[in-house]
Amino acid sequence: MSKGYAEGSALEERLADLERAQREPPRPDAPLRAAVFGSTDEEPDAHFLGWADEVDADDLFANGDAYGIKLRRVPAPTPPAAPPHDGAAPR
């Protein structure tokens, strides 16, 4: 499998975060992150390929793995909130 492609629940979570970010107006304090979008032979509609600091967009294009590549700054997914801590010492 080519660099820049992912499978499973991690990818599904990232895509869900991106969809939520597109539906919801960004918070003023939300950090933006560069994302790579493009098309592949398997999925010709433009879709999320990875984060710009994790995949090499030039390499994806040069190898013919993706085309129509665009970089977009999107709100970075936020980590899930930590469960509330009741102040008790760990057992």
C-alpha cells in the first residue's frame, strides 16, 4: 500500500472530524492544520489523503498515486476530553 493511505478506525475518525469541522463554524481559537486532498484511481472524487506534515504531496503526485492535489487549512481535530477526575488517589 502506498505511503499516505490509511485504513480502519483511525482513518474513519479523522474523516468524521473533518466532516464535523466542515459543518460547524470554526471556533476562533481553533488551530488550523494543512490537509492534503486529491483524487485517486480508486476514488476519483477529491478526498482527504492525509495531513501535509505526515504525507508527501509531491511524492504522491510524482508516483501517480494521486492527482488534483490541493492543500487546505482545516481546523485540527481536537483530542477527546479526558474523563473527569474525582480527585481520588489511583488504586
